[in-house]
Amino acid sequence: MKQRVASILVLMSVCTVCLLLFQFYWSYEAYQGTSRTYRSDVNEALQAAVDREMEHRQDEIADKYKGWLADSNLVVIQCHIDSLSGLTVFSIIDSEPSSNDRVEFTIGYRKPGETPSRMTPTAKKYLIDRFVGTQIRENLQKGNASYYTRRLGELMEETLRQNKPDKERLQRLYIHELQERGLDTDFRLHFAEEKLAASGPFPYATRTIRFGFRKPYDTLKASFPDPYQTLLLRTKWVLLVSFLLMAVTVFCFAYTVLTLLRQKKLADLKRDFVNNMTHELRTPVATISIAAEAMQAFNLSKTSSDEYLAIIRQQSGRLSQLIDGILKNLAFEQDQLELSPCPLSLQELAQQAVLQHRPQLDAAEAETEFDFPTQPLLVNADELHLLNVLSNLIENALKYSDGPLKLHLRCREESGRAVLALKDNGIGIPASVQSRVFEKFFRVPSGNTHNTKGYGLGLSYAKTIVERHGGGISLQSQERQGTTFFISLPLHQHEPAPDTVA
Ligand code: ADP
């Protein structure tokens, strides 16, 4: 049995540890996964923000270019029909060439259903939109300032050189991109000129992104002062449920182990109890049978027969006490205690219990004192069981005293309850085990118990009975000074007298 319990405990411990490890690993993996997604999200968002910023800048330059083309002080746009292809051919020429070197560029477009042969505002607008939308956009993407005409080339060159990123707009775009990915986190943008280290401790930064129209390119990276908080917030439910599961598993494991150990201890104590009982039962049975045989076999004198009969009576009394003990144990073990309560005076009950033990008390030369109020304290109680409880307490006072016993009984009414205090001047109970003496089968382990007989059932029986009456039992004790047991019971409530009908 011991072996089996030990194996089950080992198996359960291994399973619980494995479960916990697995749970830890799973939570760690979930955290790592979220961390990876977070890192890729903040990088992707930065790239997207930079791309959109570049689009804005291209739009701005394209709009400027349209303005230059529309400005006839800068360029002159002409057109004619190409005789071979039948298409309209436009040419853009600087209006004020500084020298004779006129830079001319010719392009041909066909507008569905229209082939203008001379410049009109519609044709000019058409040309500007198509030219900027295709040619210039393509050049901007490559960072070229193509000199379609010298003036336009110079203006483009100058604009590209002066064009700088709009930091505030980038900030707004990044916030937007982060929010699109469900990230509401604090960050700082670091442009090329800023040193990351000098800007503070940042546990996580994105990769550096290069952008701009031409060399030297701008560089940008974002850093996050508290990425762990965001990560924890993102994984909070997974982690919370995981830790809750772990806590429940550990609690169940601890509870099962404790219950198993308690059951095992109880089983051991019970086995001792049965062994003791068997031994104790054997002695009176053997004594009775020897006495009876002797009376049968020998022709005994009247005096001797009386002596033998006295032995038989004494031993059978002992036997019935032992059987009582077993029955008591069985009864409250199986929760089969049937109580028959009726209103009783607590003082009278205490006096009755003392009276029952008068011979033993006298033999021990015990002094008994009563401190009872004159008014009877009525409690609703089962006489037999409550008497048994008081008997146990008096027997204990007799058993656990090492000098002339002084027994003091006091009854009081305290906050609507009847309280009986039974005080002795015995060996006392060590403070460390006072809370355990009401446990079943518990006996004070050290020298306290001497060679006194007992099964550790009296006080646990007393507790069960008193609690079944809606009361409570407690003690105060000091080693070598004595012990006081307090029993408190609800006072009997008087039923209102039924109305008498005339
Ligand atoms: P037992 O059959 O051992 O007397 P009880 O349940 O009546 O069992 O008491 C439990 C233990 O409490 C006893 O073994 C004893 O050590 C201690 N005890 C009980 N009453 C007293 C007392 N009046 N004085 C000192 N120790 C006591």
C-alpha cells in the first residue's frame, strides 16, 4: 500500500512538473510569436510611412512642374500634325534661352477623337497632364532631373536639391500606419543626423530605412522606449489564462497530495487503534474465562467465589466500556449520530457528570468547586451525549494530573449563550499542539501522555457533539499549570405560551 501511494505520488509529481513545463514553454512561445509579429509590424509600418511620404513629395514636385510648364515666361509649347503618322506633335522650348542654344524636345500624343493642329488651352492642359503624369513621374522615381529643356532641367535640379522630408508629416504617417496594424505605442523617429545612443535607452529599434530622390540619401529608424509593455498587453489574455491554469494545477496537485497523506495517516492511526483495542479486549475476556473455569473446576469457599465474581463483574464492566468506545467511534465515524435534544439545565448536567465520577475523584483526593448562577441555564441538548462529553473532560482532568486534582466548574451566560468552563490544575497541553487535540486519534506525543491509556478520541467526540448542538468548544492551557475547556451552547429559546381559549 505504502509502495503504491509513493508510486502514485511520484507519478503525479512528474505529470504536474511536465504540465507546468509545457505550459511555461507554450506561454514563452506565444510571447515570442507576438514579439516577432510586433517587430515585423513596426518595420513594415515604417517602410509604408516612408513610401507614402515619398509619394507626397513626388506629388508636390509634379504640381510644381505643371506650374512651370503652364508658365509661358518659362517655356513655350507648340504643336503641329506630323504628316507621316497623322499625330499631333508637341514641342517644349525655353522661352528665353540665354544664348542661341535652344533646347527643344518633341513628343507626340494622340487624344482619342481629337488631333489638334495648333495650341489651344485644352491641348496645353492635356499635354501638361500627360507629360508630368508619365515622363516626369518616372524620372522622379529614379531621382533624375532630365533636361528636357535647359531651364526646366535647372529648375528640377534645384528643387530636388532643396527638397527635404517633412518630419511632422512622417510622424503622423507612422502613427497612422502603426494604428492600422493595431499598435498604439510610444516611439521616436531618428533621422540620419541624430545619434540613437544619445537619445536615451531604447530597448528596441527598427532597421534603418534609406529614402530620398538622390544621394546622399536620408536615413530613418524608429525606436520604442517600452516595447515590453505593448507586448505584455498584446499577450495578456494568453499569459493570464496560462498562469491561471498553472495555479489551478498546482492547487489541485497540492490538495490531492495533502488529502492522500491525511488519509494515509488516518489509516495508520486506525490500524493502531484496532490493534490496541484487540489487545485490550483480549485481557478481560481471558480473565473472565479463567475465573469462570476456576469457579467450575474447584470447590471454592464463599469468600473466594465472591472474589472471583467481583473479578468477573469488574472485567465485564471494562469490556462494556471498551465496546462503548468502539461503538462511539463507529457512530460518529459514519455520521449516524442521532440526537434527541430537550431543554436541560447546564448546571444540573455538570453536577450529574461530577457525581458519576465521584468514586474516582474521591480516590484521587480531588477537590471540586462549583461556581454556578442560581438561575438554571437552559440549553436544548441530548442528555446522554452531552453527559458523555462532560465525562470525557472530567476523565481527562483525572488522567492528566500529576498531583492532587483541583477541579473548578463555572457556568455563565455570555452574549446569549450558556458557557461552561471546566478548569483543572493538571500537566497542561503544550501551545504547539493545542490546536490539534480536537483531531481524531491525536494524542500529545511527548511525555505528556505518560502511560495513561487512551485512543485520542475523547476530545474529537466532544467537538463533534458540541458542534452538532450548534455550540463550540475551545481550550486555554499552560504546561504544568493546568487546562480550561470552554463549552458554549445556544440558550434554549422559550416557546411563547399558546393562547388559552376561554
Ligand atoms: P485520550 O484518549 O488520549 O485522552 P482525548 O481526545 O481525550 O484522547 O485527548 C487528546 C489528548 O489531549 C490527550 O492524549 C492528552 O494528551 C491531551 N489532553 C486532553 N485533556 C487534557 C487535560 N485536561 N490536561 C492535559 N492534557 C490533556
